[in-house]
Amino acid sequence: MFADIYKNKTVLVTGHTGFKGSWLAIWLKELGAEVVGYALDPPSDPNNFQATNLQEKTTHIHGDVRDLDHLLEVFNKYQPEFVFHLAAQPLVRLSYDEPKMTLDTNVGGTVNVFEAVRKTPGVKVLVNITSDKCYENREWVWGYRENDPMGGHDPYSASKGCAELVFNAYLQSFFSEKAAHSSNIGAASARTGNVIGGGDWGQDRLVPDCIRALISGQKIGIRSPHAIRPWQHVLEPLSGYLGLGALLSQDPGKYSGAWNFGPEEGSHLTVAEMADRLIKYWGDGSWNDLSDPQALHEAKLLKLNCDKAHAGLNWHSVLTIDGCLQMAADWYKKFYAGSQKEDMYPFCVEQIRKYEGSAATKNIIYAQSE
């Protein structure tokens, strides 16, 4: 899918101890990259980072993106050619309790990463990962396009909208060929919706909440059963990030900018529908409606328009929503069937290989060999 673009390249991933970051680090390692991870401790226990023993398989650096001096030291030491920035405070509800920490991390931390990129001449590609919640959400039925206004009702969404404005400023001022202080690297911002998959135990996330309840034999508690989300397996957007990075390395001027990576229309389901389907693939279980009319505001409807990625990158969803849920259920079943100390890395690689095979049948290839 990516030719040999990442083979023997040093790739720095911020947030590699998180759910998406750990899967990205695994995929990059399997593509032959030298992976340098920079992150705080894993956000949950258990977690995919430890379940796959990634600390032993990558260069793991404990660091906070709010610490610019440490970031600069790491960039200077390892001289990465590719940078994928995923480190973030990712929770809407936590952002109400910790608004300053959320903004310091998601805006200030992003500025620090961009500064480190700007001051490291060896960097050729930057892929900045944000969220569909960066858009000014008007709860309408059609998907947001990359040029729609940024905004945010809650501190988390506002932080992601701000991070996008910061990205655009750095792109126009430093990272584009026409910038006055150009370093002429390929720089893109990738916006993604809700992702699911094995190894996620994050708080206030549907699938982890479901798995915790199912394992303990309890009913699943659902806060917003009628909210519609664009669900996709974690490998779907990661394939977009990796494809985008590969193309940026070959033609930075053409592929720099903002890109949406969301699922097909059939994967836009209510929370209740998702719970019902996950229960089906798990084999048993039930859920309770815990909706509260006085609850903190969370978007009820949010979709992405991905026409740009379809046409410009040849990126398309590979899995159906049922395929996504089956893969997630299979991962958790294997994890809990073992001693929970079994290295899940080979099983992650197995699922990546199956995904690559499905992509190949659809002729999804991003970059050509140089």
C-alpha cells in the first residue's frame, strides 16, 4: 500500500502509548521503520501499548508535548524524517473538568511539536492528527468538508479547532514552498471521527465501556443511545495517515493541507445500534439507557465528507461496520481468553495483514516505489 517509503526511515510518533498511536507504531514497525515514540504513560490499565510490549520493540521516550525543551532534545538526537503527531487530551467530558490542561496539551503541545519540526532540518513530512470535532458543529445531516469553519462548543472541540488554526498558520508561514521562511516539508492535518478496535480501554468510549461491562457480566450503561457517530476501525484512518505521509514525501506541494478520513454512510449508526451489534459479535449481553437531560453538552450528530481523500488520495474505507465490530470483538476475546500477559503484537500484525489484503482487493495503493 505504501511501497517502501517507510523502510529504514526514522519516524517519530507522539502519543504512541495511546490507542491509535500504538496501532500506528506497530504498523510502521512492520513497514520497516525505525519508530521513535514520545508520550506520557499509557492512559489506561490495561492498554494496547503494554499488551503488545511496544516498549521493547520501539525507541520509547517518556515525554510531555508541553515540554518544548525536551522535545527539541529528542528531535535533535534522533533526527526523524517523518513525524506523526497524535499526543492529545482526547476526551470531551474531561475537558469540562480540566479545560486549561486540555488547551495547554492540544494547542500549546501542538505548537511545540511544530516548533520542533521547524527547527529540525531533516524532517521531510509532518502529519498532524486532530478530530472531526474541530468543525463548528451545526448538527446538520451532511458531512463537513475540509474548508468548513472551525469551532467548538466544549473545551475539547475548541482545542481541536484552535490546533487546526495553528496548523494552517505554520503551513502558510513555514512549511509550504511559497512561505517566506519556507522549510518546504510536506505538512498535512488529518481529521478523523470515532475509531474502534482491540486494545482500547479509554474512559468515556463506547466499545471499551461495553467490553468492561461484558467481561464483568453487567449491563452496558449508555449515556446517549440516540446520538449518531461515524464509526470506523482504527486501521481505516491509520491507512489514510500512512498513505498521506507517503505521498507527502513524494510531492509535498500537492498533498499538504487538511484531509478528512471518515467511514462510509453505512457506518453512521446510533450508539444503541452499535451496542446491539457489538453484543451480537460478543455472544451475549444487554444495555441500559442512562441518558440524562441535564448532562454536559456533547454533539449528537457529526459526519465528515471525505470526497477529497477519495479523489485525491485514492483512500477508501475497506471494512463494513460489521467487519469493524467483528475484528474488535475477536481482539478482546483473544486478550481475555489468555493470561492477559500474552504478547498481543502478533495478533495485531495478523489483523493488519488481513486489512492490507482487503485493501489490495480494492486496488488501494497510495505511493509508488521510487
